[in-house]
Amino acid sequence: MSIEDIQAICRTLNGVKEDIKWEDHLCFNVGGKMFLVTSPDNVPVSASFKVSDEDFDQVISKPGFSPQRHLGRYKWVSLDDINRLSATEWEGFILQSYGLIASKLSRKFKQEIGLL
């Protein structure tokens, strides 16, 4: 997987915007809220994203995963190398994170971006 592959998945989702935060993190947002943070300048490229409460313990037990340093209490995980996951696995994690974040957005915004 590459950053471009991850971008392609994210760009298929309604209302997604990309921006750079903290000088070198490519972030993917919906409704102004992050659902995926990548570090494309790191070698290997790393990423962080939200998982469900039910999946959190299982995900962080996998090789390369850990609770995200600043957001772990909110069930965000950090992955040390984006190549640990296949395209199918990435799609699943991105869709889950996007869904968890989008579910908290206002009904009006969800209608504006075509989620309702």
C-alpha cells in the first residue's frame, strides 16, 4: 500500500477533505473532524485511525499496532507501517473510522454531503 492508495480509498467517501497538520501529517477529515492521520515522510510510513470500542483491544494486540499516544483513550490506534495491511484491510479500517466519526456529525451536515 502507498499513501496514494490510501488517498484513493478516502476520496471515494462523501465529504472527505485532506489537509496537512503539525507540518508533516496528511490528515483525512469529514465535517472538520479527523478520521485518519498519516505520516508520509516517515520511513516506514505510519498512520493512526479510530476503531470501535469492541475492536480496540483486538486491534492493538496485532503486530505493528498500538494505542495512539494522544488519542488512545478515544480508541484511536497507531500503525507503524502502512504496508502491514492489504488494500482490503485498509478499506475496512478506513470505512470503520470514517463511519465512527461521521456518525457524530450533525444531521444537517450529513444531509449536505449525502450521508442521509
